[in-house]
Amino acid sequence: FYGVDSQRGGGVASRWCLSIVMSVTHHDGRWYHACVMETVFVRNRPEGKILETVGVFEAVKQHGKYETGQLFLHSVFGYRGIVLFPWHARLYDRDVTPPISDSKPEPPGTHGSKEVKGKTHTYYQVLIDTRDCPHISQRSQTEAVTFLANHDDSRALYAIPGLDYVSHEDILPYYSTEQIPIQHELFERFLMYNPTKSPPFTARDTLKAWQEKNHPWLELSDVHRETTENIRVTVIPFYMGMREAQNSHVYWWRYCIRLENLGNEVVQLRERHWRIFSLSGTLETVRGRGVVGREPVLSKEQPAFQYSSHVSLQAPSGHMWGTFRIERTDGSHFDVRIPPFSLESNKDDKAPPAGYTF
């Protein structure tokens, strides 16, 4: 597949980046890939645009996992990235009716009484190419990983830009002959080029040390999913650590939410309604317009929106659940359920790191 390089032919300092919509179909036992490209033109020089090869698609893995150093295109958000390491999570899909055994019971006070069976699923910690970040910022936050500040009385958060979690089925693998195919400040610190390997990028000791040190705050363990009227909501909670404030303990979590429109109708998220239950016995209700200051439109052309937020409790565990108010083009509304999920603190007492260190 190809990209547009607008920095050549006159030295115009326009950003090298494009929006790519992938279409993958299976026909006669072979994979076919189609690209729809939104061309970036050189300013005042439309004749100066140059198409350059980005990479060659590889076979999608139906079984097994992708290795560290695997280049990929995100099948939903269209950005280029590279795999750092995998996580094995338990996926609780409320759209699948499980047998009574091996199911996860509902937390008290949540909607419904259905028990949900967890199934092991592979996710990946990845780096996003910074050249693509401006083109996905309206559909996905590129600062999905945050850490608590290292001051006990501070509420500050530190983010790592361009670090994401990607499900196995969102990976469209490709191969590139470039030694630095992804632009990210951590690429050369974490990975090195090794043409004798496949993929030809291997982990440096700094990546292994960073993963080991930050494992408790990066680990993805549970994923929750539910669909209402063709709108699928996926939630991934992460424990961030505990801080002492005014002689009490405050426990922090971040959660990543992805909304996907699986139908053909254009809809818009208008409101959020959260219920937050703490082990201390408190039940909090939160209502507001949109999410993270936005009211995203979900259409067939741009069917998904992803964001991250945070919550704190004065107890080591709790639960969250709620609804999103969705508006149709005719002005009517319906509520989309947010699957209930647990807020659990880690058993160890290690202090969370501040940002990333090497």
C-alpha cells in the first residue's frame, strides 16, 4: 500500500501523513486488501505529490499471536503502529450467552442479572506512529496510558503519548524494508533493527526493563463488552495505584472505552450517565453532556470512537456501570448500556511510577 510524501519536491514542510480506510475481504481462499487514500497535496504545488510505498501486507494470523516488532495498520482507526508485547486478558462479552458454570456474577445494583463467561483474548501494547496522530485525534485519544504523579498529595497525571492497547483482530500486519518505519520518540529506545529476525525488530534491554518495572500499572486483565441496538461498548479498566491524602487512602483507576456503530444508521452520543459503587458503601451518580468534552458522531465511514478517563475511590475496590444517551438523525433517542466492570486494586504495595523511566 502507498502513502503520499509531501516533503519532497521543493522542500515544503507539510506533514507526511494520510488517512487510509482498509477493506479486507476473503474470496476463493485468498485475502484481498483495498485501500482508499485521502491524498495530502503539496501546498500550491498539486503536481508535486509523490506516492511512496509504505509496506507490503502480510497474512492475518487466525491463530497464535504477533511477536514484538510486528508492524501493523489498525483496521478501525487506520494508524500505523508496532507491537511492543502482548497481554492476555479475560474478555467478558455480554452478547454471548454462556452456560451457568464458569461465569462471572453481576456486581450488586447493576442492570440485568445475566452472568458473563470470561474468555481469554490477546491484546497488544503498541506504539502509534506520531505522523498519524493528528489524523485520528477526532476518533481516538493517542494518550491512552497515564500514570499518577510521584507526590503523595498530588492529583497530577502523566501521560505517555502514542502508546495504545490493540485487540488481536484489529491488527493488519505488514512488512517494511525501512529500518525506522515508525516515528515515535520511544521507537529506537525500545527496539533495534535486526534483519536476521522476522519481524526484523527486536526488543532492547530498555523495553524489557520498562515492561518489568511498570507491569502492575500497564497490565490489562479484564475486558468488558456489550451491544445495544447495534452500538457496541467495550471497557478496559486499569488500576493506577494508591495515594495518601488528608490522612486517608485514595485509589485511582483509568478506564478506556470504545464505542462502535455496527449498523448503517448515523448516530451521535449526547449524554453519559454513570453509577459508581465503592466498597466503603457509597453510591455516586454522574451525569453530563458527551464524553471528554466531545459528542462524537458514529457513522458507517467513521464507526468508532475511543477515549480514556479516570476515577478515584476511598476504598480498594468498587464497581462502575451506566448508559450513554444516543441520538438518531430524526431526533429520537435511545440508551446504550455500559457493561458493568470491577475496580480492583493490585495486591502489591509498590508505588506507581511517575511517567516513564529507563
